[in-house]
Amino acid sequence: MESCKTDGSASSVVENNEEFKVHVFSSASELLGKLQEKWKSGEKKPYPAMYSSIFGGIILDPAMMVIPIDDHMVHRGHGVFDTAIIFDGYLYELDVHLDRFLRSAAKAKITSPFPRSTLRSILIQMTAASKCEKGTLRYWLSSGPGNFLLSPAGLPTSAFYAVVISEDFKQHNDGVKVITSTIPMKSPLFATMKNVNYLPNVLSQMEAEEQGAWAAIWVDDDGYIAEGPNVNVAFITNDKELIFPLFDKILSGCTAKRLLELAPKLVEQGKLESVKTKNLTVEEAKASAEMMFVGSTLPILPIVMWDGHPIGNGMVGELALALSDLLWDDMVAGPDTQKIPVPYV
């Protein structure tokens, strides 16, 4: 009999023809105890709260933050998700993220088990129960659990899950390196739908890390700049134009759209000449004066090197920092329409 080795641990190695004995949990309480072992340390819990429509409530014990193995989001990838930022005790841009969430669900043919108002109320109540004042709120709609078939037709109900992730984030003043991804990007239908099928994104990110880069940039079949693995990308031309790639083949980033609303302030101050969305070729993009990623928790991350060649002078540019300040100030002291207070108890 041939030995079978995986990670090298005693629990996963079968050697010398010895039969490996799999433990059988005799009760739910024994299994729960095993799950809770991971969280017995005094360290701060990274996931202070979860909601599950399957359980019908908010879960505070991280050992119980699970979803059924027969949920179609798990074994078929039939689910969508979105996020919102928890910042100083309020939810930033929850409504615009929730609207995009429901648009994604409609494209994926998933019907929510609750109306929008109830989803919103659940997310606010769960954030309050978490007592987390800085982090991210991530939530999913799934076609639901019930079987391992391909079609969701026989499932009893769709499912809604959400989790609070305790996370610190700050402005980025240092630049990063990127590469051009060789992993094929998603087709427009799936790229514009924020779905859970992130394998291309994962492989693209791994490819970048293997080459010592922070992330990779996708280029579409027509040779135009698309996006990063989970963030939008923007450019400052030598004529001081802020340009985002068109959103017709990529995800419509909520933070990117908010920056498009805020950036005209820099035009008024004479720092920018214009703000627009348009197609950019790789050659045009690499000739830009500044380049940056734009995403919820960044909110701006300057890019100084692409495929081993400097962007502009290879230094973090003043306009990238000015745009970062615009978004950060909006998160800190922006209009109430962007900020939903959390009624912590």
C-alpha cells in the first residue's frame, strides 16, 4: 500500500500500511467543543457577528459562523455578495452597495428572501450587535441550501448571510508595483455582476504575488485597460486628466463612482483639468503621469511600477494623495446621505 501524505501532520498521514482512524463525533456538544477550541485564546475575535437567514438570527460565537455544505453558493458558485465600510461607528455608502448587491442578484436570478428594507435593517442591527466601530460588513445572497443538483429549482428558499469583519485600515501614502495579468478576465456578464466566482481573481492575485507585485491589472480582448483583481484602477494623464476605464466590461466600483463625484473639486481648485471615463490602451496607460487603485478600504493606493517600468517619475504623485484625501475626508466628515449611523447597544 502506497503512503499518502498531504500537509505532513499526524492526522493526515498514512504510513507503513497502518490504517488511519477517522474520529466520529458522538454528539453535537462534542463537535461544538471542537469548533470552539480555535477561539479559546484571549485574542480579539476577527468576526464579531454573523447573520444567517437559515438560523434566523445574529450569531456572536465565531465557532457557529457556518453555512450548509449543500448551499448552492458553496458547491455551484450560485451566489452574489457585496460590502460596506464600518468607519467610526457608521456604515459608509451602505445604500449604494446594497443597490448594487440587488442588481447583481437580479442578474444571477436569485430572489432575496427579504425585501430591501429588511436586508438593510438586518445589516444595521448586526453591525450594532458586533460592537465593531471599524471594519467591513460583507453580505451574500445565495440560491440556498437543499441539495447537490445543478439547478436551484428544487430548493426550498434562497439564503442571506452577512458577517462583520473587524479590520483596521488607513490611507496609503506608499506606492506599489503591479504586473499585467495573464489570467483571462471574466466576460462582461460576470465581471459586472459581483458574484462569488472569484477563481480568476484569486489566480490573478497569486500570479502577482509570485512576481513580487501587489496585484495584477487585467487588459480586455480589445487591448483596453480593465481593472485589478478586486479594485478599480485610475490614471492621471500628463495633461492632468483623471481617467477611469469605462464600466461596461468591469465592475462598477462604488468607491470609484464616489471619487468621480468628488474629483471635480480638484478641477475647481485648478489641480485637475478634467474628470472622465474612457477606454485606455496599455500604451496610453503606461505613459500616464500617475496611476492608482481605487477601492473601499484603500481608498486610494498609488501605483509606481508596472511590469518593471516606472509610472511617471516612479514616485507617488501629489494628485493621487489629493484624491486619497478627498475620499478619506468624505468618509470622516462627508454628507449624511453617505453615512448610516449604527445604534450600538
